[in-house]
Amino acid sequence: MSEAAQARYRVGGMDCAACATKIDTAVRRVPGVEDVSVSVTAGTMTVRHDGSSDLKAIEKRVTGLGYSVAPLTGKAPVRESKVGHDHAGHDHDHGHDHDHDHDGHEHHGHDHDDHGHEGHDHDHSHGDEEIEGLHGHDHGPMTGPWWQSKKGRLTIFSGLALVAAYVLGHLVPSIASYAFIVAMLVGLVPIARRAVMAALSGTPFSIEMLMTIAAVGAVIINAGEEAATVVFLFLVGELLEGVAAGKARASIQSLTTLVPKNALLETGGEVKEVPAETLSVGSIILVRPGDRISADGTIVSGESAIDEAPVTGESTPVRKGAGETVFAGTVNGDAALRVRVTAAAEDNTIARVVKLVEEAQESKAPTERFIDRFSRYYTPGVVVVAALVAVLPPLLMGGAWGEWVYKGLAILLIGCPCALVISTPAAIAASLSAGARRGLLMKGGAVLESLGKVTAVAFDKTGTLTEGKPQVTDIISYGRTEVEVLSRAAVLEQGSSHPLALAILNRAKADRVPVPPAFEVEALPGKGMTGKVGGETLDLLSPPAARERGALNAEQDEQVAVLNGAGKSVSVLLVNGVAAGLIAMRDEPREDAKSGLATLKAAGVRAIMLTGDNKRTAAAVAGDLGIDWRGELLPQDKQRIVGELKKEGLFVAKVGDGINDAPALAAADVGIAMGGGTDVALETADAAVLHGRVGDVARMIELSKRTMRNIIQNITMALGLKAVFLITTIAGITGLWPAILADTGATVLVTMNALRLLQIKT
């Protein structure tokens, strides 16, 4: 475990950001640990260490706090990429139904105990079960009905104990107070146990600790009934948080269930069904009409309409034929396809998206870091205020001890920063998931925050604003039909893979023009092609080569010049040495380029096109799109221009395919890679648009702005509720249990508000 000493764990039972902070604090104290990042929404923890740390000790710290923990993958650095696999492969054995998402963590609870024992003293083992009761178990409820989770059972049990205490108290008033104390202990013991563990591992002011002090205090001042109610309400709040946290998690995980479990593999002439995760790169699979494609690959034979909506959000099916790329999880339409697998299960597009989103959720946003720092002082601050409220009035102003201690305890409950701490990560996790489901990938909260500030976007031309491959734009014929010109040109270009040749062949195919077989076709280097078909000698030449032969008259020459002026490449067709027609081609803008740029402009964002192409073509394309441009640029020029825009005080996003403009992507405030699905240069970019829609850049910026608004609402709600309850408590209007609602209630409100981001329809 030397150079990339990194271990990833799946941690069960985290349902609010305070949990993550507790785990983070505890694990950082293990000797040899360099860095820890915990994601509540993904339910993962990544630990970087120098190789000397005892991984068992790390696991023991986490279980001690009452969470289940299981190593995610082989520890070897090589296997890092398998993270996505945990779901991609694993869940698959469990059937698609979502209850089982996450390897049916019902087991993890227990199987965890086994793990525990290797390094655990046995007297603790029972404790594990106990403690886990509260926070145990992955995503609380998401693994089955909520009432089957330990947290759910504890809540129900505590509720029943409370009801029993009321009934007993009414029947035998003399023992009422004891009945409530027992009812309270049912819920409080697991909470108190976790409070102690957290304090020992570096988090003295955990919500559990505040809860415990408040409940015990309430019993001392004879408010046993309220203490029991408060504990029960706290458990209900925790349970709701678990449900909400599970929802956000399920949303991104649901992507992995799109990939079918089985595939039809062709081997030695037969087809047999094998598990999808066993497919190796290079194997050939058969995809029947209506089936989901089980791996990323390229089509070997067959042509069909493919519904990519599940992966790309693109509503209209895309026609694809031999040589084109297909993604795992998309649905094959009307014809059987044979596909050569290009990525193993754990590296397919969906697995990579899920892994990217999980890692993104671990990287904190600036707002979140600020709030974490804030809560570090906020909670102890509230504890001090609570103590003062409890002690000063009775001491200085002769207030009644009981009344003021009661108020102090209520303030303690208000002091829990849970709602505040989760306000940012909940919103960010929800919008990262929402984005990913529409093919908008962002590497973490910081990127998501900065996208909203973008004021200028620099686009690459080729492959970003345009399709990246030339298309036939004009066919001009002399004395023949357009079909005859196209058909003869296509005959000569058969079998060639040059982009201009492909443009002609694609157009012929699209127009269903017959292309007869050719004889004696040969290339004339630097000039064009020549061949004989059906008794005619055909030449397809560049304009200079046609002029050499004296085949163009003045008027035709003029037409060529006009087409060139519009940035088009022209080929001249000669039949028996006489000009028969011109075919003009250009790399045309993507269909949504114009509307996408208009959306940006409407949002007040300036757009500019940077291209290495000649100025004529650049001016022509930019003119069509109505956008500023700079042409004939080298990669370092693009980088320089991005720098200049930043100097003008603009916040710049650079959009490109990430291949020749990596320096510019890195120089921009936000680098967005856009283009061919899997080979997107995600390494250099901060964000990626998987489906090459120009409008997606505007959507990303809009998503970011919406998320920031959501975060502000969340923080306002969390602090606002606390402020209101703080005042009403001191004024003596509200007591203990409204106080607990100030926190768990706020947490639930905040989480529900954040989940609204998942509903984004684009």
C-alpha cells in the first residue's frame, strides 16, 4: 500500500453533515492519516495515509461512533477505478429493485460486527449493535421499509415506551415520573453512548451530547415527561433526515441500475448469456431490438435508432450505424446490433459518471467550508449562552431556578447546528445528481458555486459550436441533375475515410442516392480522385487542380470563389474532362448552437468563439451564429485570450473538447469539456457536458445559480428558525419540545428544500 496509500470505505448510517464532521475529526486523529474526505450523500469516505496507519484502527474509530463501515475496494492503487464498480457490479447481484441499492446494507449492520471483532474487544461488540441502533445501517431507511431499519425500530420502540408511560402515569400517578424516565432511557441510552464516543474522538459538542445534557437536566428538574417527548421527537427527526439523505443518494445511484445485468456474448459462432460485468474489452455482444445495451462499445454491424434518454436526457432517438459509439444503459430501437465492447463494466460511462459525482460530493464547496468553521464556534457559543441563561437570572435577579434551568436546557437544544451544517451539502449533492442525470457533470461543490458567477464564455469552434465533421452544404450542377453529380462523386469517394469524402458519402446515404461500384479508382496525391465508371472517366478535384486542366470557365471560377469566401471547401467533378458540378462542404454549427448562445446572451453572459481555423471560415460561422470571434489561433493564443478576458474583470468559462485547448481550459476560471461522451477530457476540465449541446452550458450556469439561491434559502431557514425559538424560549413562550423542533424541524425543511433541486426539468 505504498505510493497511492488511499483507502475508500462505504460508511453506513450518516444522515447529516454533523455525522460526517464527527467521523472526519475522529479518523484524522489516527496516526499516519494525512487527509480524510467524507461524503454524506454518497455514503463514502476516502482516507489518504502514509502507509503506516492501521486500517483496522480507522474502521474501529468509525464503528465506535456508531456507523457501519466496509472497505469499498481492493486497497491496491491499481484498483482505484473500481469504485464505481461497487455499484455497477455489485448491486447487480441484488436485483434492480431499488430497495436493494447499496449491496443491501441491511447486512452491513451485522456483518460489520464480524469485521469489528477482528480488532475489537468482545465486551464492546454488544455495544456495536446497540450504538448502531441510532445511526446504524446504511441510509437508514433506504434499504427496505423504514420501519425495518434499526433507527426506525428504535424510534417506534421509543414512541411505544412513551405511550406506555402516559398510560401508566394516568393509572398509577405515583409512578408517573419513573415511567417517563424509563421511556426516555429507551431512546437516550444509544444517543448518550454515541455522545461519549464522539467526545472521546474529538467532537465534544455533538448533537448527541447536547441532547443528552438536555434530557438528563430535564429529569433533574422534574420535567421527565418532556424529556421523554424530546428524545422521541429527536429520533423522529433523525429518521426523517435519513429518509431524505437516502433520496438524494438513490437519485444518483439509480443511474447504475440502467445497465442491464446480463449480456449476450458471441463466442465461436454461438451466442450465450453472461453477466455484464464479466465482459472484457474487445468482446462482441449481440443487442436485440428493445434491449438495453449492456456495455460501452462501437457498433460492428447493424444500424438502429438508439434511445439515449436514460443516459443523456436527449429525447429523440439517435440513428447509429457501424463504427459509431454506443453507451451502456441506452436502449436499442428497431434492429439487432453487434457491438464491440470498448470499456469494462467499472469503466463505462455510467460508472464513471457515478464515481465522478461521488468524488465531487466529497470535495467541499467554499460556502460549506465557511459554515463548518462557523458551526465549530456556534455550538460552544450556544452552550455558553444556555449556561448563562440557566445560572444568571436565579443568581442575580432571584429568578426561580427550575424555570431558568428549563430555559437553559431548551436553548441547548436550539444550539445544534445540524440544519445549518447540512444546508449547503444537501443542496450541492442534489444538484450534482440532477446535473449528472442530464449529462452535466461538475467536479464538486466549488465548481458548482463558481459556475453561477460566469460572465463570459469562450467557445472552441470545431466540435464544440460545430459538429466537428464537414457536411455537404451546396451541390451545383452543370447540365446534369444534382443527384447525378452527388452519385458520381460518391462513387469515387467509396472506401475513403477522409472527412470530406465521408461528408459526400453521408450525404449520398441520407438522400438515398445509388452509388454503383467503381473500377480503377485511384488517388491523385494533393489533387483528388480519378476513376472509370460505366464508360465515363470521372475526376473529383480540388479547384486549383481543375484549373490546371483548364476545366473551369470564368463564371464557374467565380462560383468557387464565392463558396470559398463563405468558409466552404469545394470539390469539382469532371466527367470526361468537362466540369459537371461543384460540391461545397463545411463543418456546420450544431443544431442548437444558435439557440444555446441566445440563452447565454439573455442571461447576460458574453460569448466569444476562439478557433484555430482560417479567418474566412471563422467569420462565416461566427456570422451565422451572431457571436464575437478570433481566428487562426494556436493553443497558447487561446490561453492568452482567456487571460485577457479575465484581466477585463470577467469571470471566464472556457468550453472545448479538451484536446488541443487544455491550456486554455486550465487557464479559465471554469474549464468545461464538451464533446464525444466518453473521451471527454475530464482530467483537464472542471466540468463536462456529455452530449455536446451548446444550450447545456447555459443550463449548467442556470443550475449553479439556482443551487446558490437554494443554499441561501436553506441558511436563512436554519438560522431564522433558531433565532425565533431562541427569543420565544427566553421569553418563556415555548418550552423544551418546540426547541427540538427548531433543529430537527429545520433540518427536515432544509433537506426537503434541497431535494427540490432534483426535480429540475431541462
